[in-house]
Amino acid sequence: MQSVTVLDFGSQYTQLIARRIRELGIYSEILPYNASPETIREHDPKAIILSGGPTSVYGESALLPDGGVFTLGVPVLGICYGLQAIAKHFGGEVAGSSKQEFGRAKMLVSHNEESESPLFRNIPDSDVWMSHGDKVVRLPEGFRVTASSENSEMCALESYGSKAALKVYGLQFHPEVQHTLYGKQLLSNFLIDIAGIKPDWSPKSFIGHQIEEIRARAGKDKVICGISGGVDSTVAAVLVSQAIGKQLHCVFVDNGLLRKNEAVKVMNFLKPLGLSVTLADASDLFLKRLNQVASPEKKRKIIGRTFIHVFEQHLNEEKYLVQGTLYPDVIESVSVKGPSETIKSHHNVGGLPKRMKLKLIEPLRELFKDEVRAVGRELGIAEDILMRHPFPGPGLAVRVLGSVSRPRLDILREADEIFIEELKTSGLYQHVWQAFSVLLPVQSVGVMGDKRTYENVLALRAVESTDGMTADWAQLPHDFLARVSNRIINEVRGINRVAYDISSKPPATIEWE
């Protein structure tokens, strides 16, 4: 399978570049910006893309690629910071712009008398998305300008003349964002026309590729899988099961932080999948370790370590642990690929102990949620399982804000059950990406039966999204929200006020903790 390597310089758009490449039917992998030519060569890419980034190429903290990247004999495309890194490497000059460019800009394609730029074939003057404070002010020798904007006279560059064979291209704008009107066409021109890559990546080809990798990695060793009943871990378990069969043993941990009757529901719908699953009730252990812990980061780390502790208790010569880790988990938890900002530690990434007896197998680590669902469909997993809303690994521990206790968990369970039930009854469940309730560490005054109450405040959260990286709050009907609020206040003892969260991601995250 032909692939593209994306070198990550810390841009929040890096994962979006990978997504757009896959949408063209081409497999992509992300490596750190300073990956050596030898490391890149091991991945055998047919093209390389340099991402954007938050630093300046002329600053002390500049992040620059190994110069050997340009000698690997494959086309290279630099985006934003990547363009500036190319200009600097080949002897051009980059400087701070007197006028920054953020948002839409008008790109004018240069009409070169000698020949048309292959990158801009069938691309007219159009709107592009800019996000930069520096720009190229002197053209490197052996390059020509292929597009400009009002603030960036050298908005796009390409190697030319004596350097034409290098096939090095650069764009000051971001073709990966939807606001760049012909962005997908530009990427197609680069990857398919210039690099000559055959679009052969699909959920089916991904499965075949992963099965080979899992078999090679696991060999004859036994493997244990932490399965939660969510989309990610279920797809991961079925995929690994297809690769190694009876070598896989799944453990479903009841950590006391699940939704109402979740353990029974999960064990029932996992039966038809042909997996070997053991139910481990470790709720007392988890709640004991979480006692009086209010910090969300501490909660996640405690839960991650306790999961590993429980798995290790169920080991029977297993050497590998399967997890349903997705790319958004990795991006938000740790700067694995490049110098991107850590948002929060996910229990299965940043929350894992540094020393583990088990080695990890994470076949979905480079995928987004919608891609995981597509893989699940190819594996034959039922739609009602695949379309379940995401549920955080730390469970209700990050939806009971502040300290976690059984009574507060029970209150939240009852309220959340009503919310989800009403969404399904009203036909709204599949129209939102994720919906849940949050119990706040706040009490408010109310009046019930002519008596004063001082009870808990509950927040409802529902968002629309494609991949979980960005999200907008769902504009649910007012009469629906009124009905849910009325039922919760009347049926759940301990709640006298319900609020609806109308924050988008960013600036908020989907979960509250």
C-alpha cells in the first residue's frame, strides 16, 4: 500500500492534513518533524508533506527538518511553516510580516510563460485560508513563484529549472481546511498527479494491512484486550480477533464508573461477536483509589493505572494489551508526533504507567472516530454498536465534577439514563455526535412542594461533530429540553436545577474534565 509521510511541526492542523489525504483514498502516517531520512525511508513514502507550526524559522526555537528529507527522491510539499522551512533550507529569506494574515485571503495563481505549475493545474484564483505572521521575502535560487496574495507576494513556490527534478513545492496557506476552496484539488494534484500515488487506501485495505502487522507483532504470544463496549475498543477487539483468533482474551472491567446497567448491556451485545470476554468487577478498588480526588488529571492517571493493575491480575501468560486508542486521544494527551500542546491526559495514553508488564497493540491509533466506524462496518459489526455515542474511558469519574462518590455517581446515572432515553424516543440520538449529563460540584436553592431545597445542579451536553477534534453544541428543540429537565427534576432525587451547555470545541472541550 502506497503511503504519504506527514512531518509534524506542531500544527493543530496536522491531523487534518492526514484526514484529507485519506479522503483521497491514500494512506498517510505522521512522524515527528525531526525524523531522520533513514526513519522516513523505512516507511517508504511516495511523498512527504511538511506541516505548519507555531514557531518562526529564524527564531532560536526554530524546528527544522533534516536536510536529507529533500534527497529521498520523492516530492515534498510544505504547508505554511513547512513552506518557510523549505525557503530557509534552500537559501531564501523569511521575515516577520508587517501585516499578519489570519482567515480568508484571495489567492492569485501566477501565469508563467514557460510552463504551467502542475500543482495549480485546474486551480483558478480563489479564496484560501491563511494563518501566519511570517512570510517569504526572498525567493530561494532555483525556485519560482506560482501564486500570490495581497499580503504574501510569494504565496506559493516550487523548485524550477536546475532544481525542477527535486519536485519541492510550498504553500503559505492551508489546503487542508475546508475554507480553502480548491484545497482538496491541490492535494490531489500533488499526491496523484505529481507523486503518482495510486489511491488504494480504504477500510478494507486498512484491515488487511493491520491484520498483517498484528500477526507479525504478536507472533504466537497471547494477547489481552481491555474492552468497554464502546465503538473503539469493540472494533479494536474484533480486528485483533480476526488476526490472531483464540490468542486474544478480552476483559471487560466494571470500574463502578459506568452508566446505568451498562455491564449487563455490554456483556449481552458482545456475545454475538464471537469474542472471549471475562467480566471483572473492580468497582470497589477504583472508587477506593478515587476517594477524595477532585483533580481531573489525577482522576485520569489513577484510572489508567488501575485499569492496568486489574488487567495484570487477569494475565495468563499474555504479553500484549490491546487498546482502542484513537488519534484525537493521542493529539490531546501527549505530543507524540511533534511539539503540539497537551490538552488533557486520556486514561489510555497520558494516564498509563511508565513501566508496564504488557506491550501495547493499538491498531486504531491513527484513525478518527468516523474512520473507526467505517472499519467496523467492513468487519461486520452491527450498526447499533457502531453508532453508540462516545463514552470516555474514565467513565462517569470525569462527569461527576469534583470528588467522586457512589451516591453522586448514582444520581448522575439516573439523570443520564433519562436524557439518553428521551433522545432515542424523540429520534434525536443519531442526529448528535455525543450527549451526556454532568453533575456539577454546585448546589442551588429551589422550591419543591412549598419547601426550600438545596440540591445539586445538573448540566446537559449534546454536540455535533465529525471526528471529535472540533464540535458545535447541538441546537436541540426547546420543548425537548423542557421535557428532559422536568423529568430529571421530578424523578431524580438530589437534583433541583438543570442547565444546557452551549459551548463549542474549541474553546471548550466536549467533556467537562
